[in-house]
Amino acid sequence: MRSSFFIALRYLLGRAKEGGRYLRGAAIGIALSLVPIIITLIVSDGMIRGISDRYIELGTGHIQIYDYFGAPLEDSAKDEIGRLDKVRGVWREKQGLGIILGAHGRTGAAVRAVETGFWQDRGSAQFLETIEGSSVIAGDRQVLLGLSLARNLNVKTGDTIRIMTVRSGEEGQTLPRLTLFTVAGIVSSGYRELDALWCIISYEAGVELLSGDLYRSFLMVKCDDPYTQADEVSYAIAGSLGPGFGVFTWKELQTSLYKSFESTRQMLLFIMALLVVVAAVNVSSAASMLVIERQRDIGVLKAAGASPFFIGIVFLMGAFLTGLAGTVLGTAVALVLGVNINSVIRSLEAALSFFASPWGRTVKILDSEYYLETIPVLLNGAMILAIGIFTLLCSCAGSLLPAVRAGKSKPLDIVRRV
């Protein structure tokens, strides 16, 4: 094995006329194929995590609890849940649809009435940005609007809006209810799709406006780590409350969204993996050309008594070292670019905007209206290692046939050709 390793390494690092140009070219091809797949992995994982964090910290919470009998949970039950291990906080919320009427338009909105402490939680505070005014609701007739919703209504802090909800009349009929509110602040989660319909009022105001069976009422729970502890905490809550209650984790509440993100991520990685397969074909071609050019070496080794297995291992080892060199080089370049992906995107935007400036245009690769303005950088070590192993296997598999063909060559035939 040491001899075959030495010969294969000489082919890879040797002079171009010894066949090294083929293997080095194939290694560069592998490196170039790995850069986009690893960057895609880093960006997709970061985008999914950044959007998911905003949904579960500002939207659904980590766990939601519903009373199947429709009665509000007692303070004692809320306090009992708050004392459970790994529970960070518990808050009441009432939620429903309403129509927001401003001086310059109207639109539908999700009216959320949440206890004040929810917005002061460290997870909420991390992702909630105050664009204008204050994020604190000081009275029952104050409201916070999502940035996109405020733009649609063309309102600003201090303006008066009307919220139309519905109530049940004495005879069971549905009647409209109009309530005046003052805009206390305009907030944003940093993700347009999440806060485009946000209309946030105090919980006390929600008890008045969102009463009856037409609106949802639940407890929202947060634990220390929603990604690893949500299931465990939900089981503990269900055991503490007993029958008659529904306990749902964020994974259950956002199943369709999370599966959509994951499916998109897997499809992107699959498409990028095809580049690795193409690069592996280049390794096979390089190994075939190496076998053709090193016929003299094969003949000498055969005449000296080298077995077909040894000859095959030499060229298979060459393909392995080629794949390893390309994998190491490509992974290193991809990690450097991936860790600095936000700076790379900003620089690319600035360069493209410079060339587009004569036409009065500004290029935005990541529009904060629809994407996260800053992508969280997540390095999935296990996935990167799996990609590297897959690349090495493809390189060796693609070179198996040329290696076997080299091992089966007959010395006399080689001497005649040479």
C-alpha cells in the first residue's frame, strides 16, 4: 500500500508530462463543484433557522395550550406550568381576524392580544425591532402595527385607526364592532411575511374585543431551547394538566411551513450534488488518460512481477488522492466564503449597483422586504463531512473501471504499443 501510495502521489504532484495535469485538473474541478453545494448548505440552513426563530419566538411561541372545553385556564394552572423544569415563560393570548381602517385605506389583519411580558422575553426582544414610536403598549386603546401593515395603511405613530371585529348579539346574530385605537409604535420582525398582518393590542383590550367562540384563546409557552426541549416540555405540561387540554409544539403548529423549507433545502442540495457527480466523471476521464500515458510504467511494473491488484490500486489511489485534494481545497474555500457570506453579498450588491448606476438602478440580491437582511451563519459539520465522503466515493467509483483495465493489461501488449 505504501508503494502504491507513493506512485499515486507522484502522478498527482509530478510534472505535467507524467500525467499530473489530468489529476490536478480533475481536483480543481471537484473543488469548484464543492464550493456552491457547501455555500448553498450554509445559506439555506441559515435562512431556515433565521425565519424559524422569528416564527417561534414572535409568532406561535414554542408551545401552545388549548382548553377543549373553551374555559380559560386558571391562574393556578398557568403558575404550575411556569414552575415546570426548562419552562422560560407562560403568557395568555387571544387571536382573531379583523379589519383595520385608517385615514388612507383599509385592510385585513391578524389581531393579537398578548400579555405584555411576552414582548419583553429575551427571545421576543432579540427579533422584534422598533421602527417608530415604542414597542410597549401603555393603555388598552393603544396598538402596535407591523411595518408592512402600517405602510399599506399609510399611518404613523400617533395616528388613530379603527379596528372592526365581530360580536354575537342577544339572538345569536353576528354584529360588527368598531373600536378606536392610537398607534403607539410600528414594529418589525425582520421578515415581511410574518409581520405583514400584525396588529397587536393589550390582552385586556383583547378580552373585550375578541370574546366569544369566534376567536382563539390559548396559553403560549416558551422553554429554554425550542429545538431540543419542546417535545419534552410539552409531555410534562400534558401530564401536569391532565385530560381535556391540547398541547402543541411549534413543529406541529408550523408543520407545513417547516416541511416546505426542508423540501426546498433538500432539492437545492440534490441539484448541487449533480455537480459533484459531473466532477467525479472528470476524475474518471483523468484516470483513463493517465492509464493511457503511463503505459510504459505499467509495463515495467508488470515485468517486475506486480500483480493486477497492485496496478489497479495505484490508479485507484490516484483517484482517491485527487478527490481528497479537491475536497479539502473546495471545502476550505466554501467555508471561508460561507462564513463571510453577508459581506460577500454586500460587496456583490455594491459592485452590481455601481455598474447599474448609469440607469439609476440599485441592485439588491437579498431584499429585506422578502428575505432576511442578514443571514445567520450555521455550519452543519455532520452534513459537510457527509458531502466530503460522498465526493470521495464518487471519485473512487468513477475511476474503478480505468483502474481495473490498467490491472488487466498484458506486458507484451504494452511493449508492442510503446
